Amino acid sequence: MYVALIVALIPLFSVLFEVFKRGVGVINLDFFTKPTPAVGEVGGGVANAIQGTLITIGLASLIAVPIGIVTGIFLSEYGDSKLSSIVRSFNELLNGMPSIVIGLFAYMLIATKVGFSVTAASFALALIMIPIVSRATEEALKLVPATIREAAIALGMPKWKTTMFVALRIARRAVATGVLLAVARIAGESAPVLVTMGYWKWWFAGLDRPVANLALNIFLFAKSPFENWIALAWGSALILIAMILGINVVVRLLTRERSP
């Protein structure tokens, strides 16, 4: 078991070490305060890409998290109905759908009508998030002991209140973990963002306009012939990993059991 653990951790720490070694030298004040430099320009930063990534993830989460949690509650509490089997099948199908196909769907549905925009990109990322959040919520609620539900109902609580204020409260840590997994999944997605929003090097200008994105910076800058852009790609990768780690730590602190 220890050997298997070490074998599993070697790739993880290798990636982390390589990203840190190549990206830490780029991190400075300009990196966080200046926008993406032009072709051949020295210096610059990824402040606009950090802003755009946070806006895109936040908007996608606003769409996907409520829908995913409600779907998970329905599948957990009404799993025997015919509709639940249909919903579960669609969830599994959506979860296995290639991200580029989801990006093309969002492009045809939104981008062809309102143009390339952060709204179209967020919608595509939300579709990726929904089945992950839904499955995590469903499994978390199934782990809540039936005796706790029965005790709440015996005290006169209706079923919906038992689910919302008892079962969901107990399962909140597992649900938060599922949301984090979904955020981690979409934070590194570049294909649907490229299809629905395209590359943008300026600051946020509205929900009907594109925004810069860290994942696209990594995808485009890493294969460029300019050393400055390649360095910014490694720095963007380091910041993206740090953002996901920071979200993980904050949610763990907020959901930890409080001492009496």
C-alpha cells in the first residue's frame, strides 16, 4: 500500500515541482498588476487573466451549483421515481461528454446570437460542473444515517425541511468537496473557453464581451516562440494551482466542525 501511495504521488509532486521551479521566477508585482504584454514586448503580467478567470468561474458557479445541488437532492430523495432514472442517465451522459462538444453547443446556442462573450463561456463551464456537483450531492445525502432523518420526522419536521436543514447540513462538507472538484475541473478547461470566448488580452468590459483567461494563456503562450510569453505561461500555471489550493483551504476552514 505504501509503494502504491508513493507511485501515485510521484507524478503529482513532479508536476508541482516543475511548475513551481519554472513559474516562481516570474512572480512579482507587475505579474499581478499589469495586463498581458503585446507580441515581443518585455515584462507585463496576467492581472487581466486572473480577473477574467475569477469572473468566468464565479458566473459558472452561480449557474451550476444551485442546479447541481437541487438535482442531487432530487436524485437522493426520490431515487425510485421514473424521472430520477432519466435525470441520472442524462447526468452520466453529460459527465462523459467531451468538453469541446459542450463548448460547440454553447457556441451555437449563445455565441452565434450575442457573440463571443464571458456569458457563453460560463454557460459551457456550468454544463461541465452540473453533473459533478449533482453526483457529489446525491452521494453525500445517501451517507446520512436514516435514523437521523427518522428522528427529525418524528419531531414533526416535514420531509423537505428534514432534507434541507438536517440531512444537507450534515452532508455539507462532502457537498463542498464536490463543488471544489467541479471548480478544479473547469478552472483548467481551455477548449470550451476558446470556442465560446476566444483569446482576449484586455480587461473585463461586460458580460457580453470576452475576458482574458489563465488556461488560455497557458495554452497559447506555452507554444509561442517568445521567451517572455513562455515564462508567463509557467507563471499562469502556478497561479492557477495556487488559486485552486486556496479555494480548497478556505472551504475546509468554513466547513470544519466548530468546537463548543
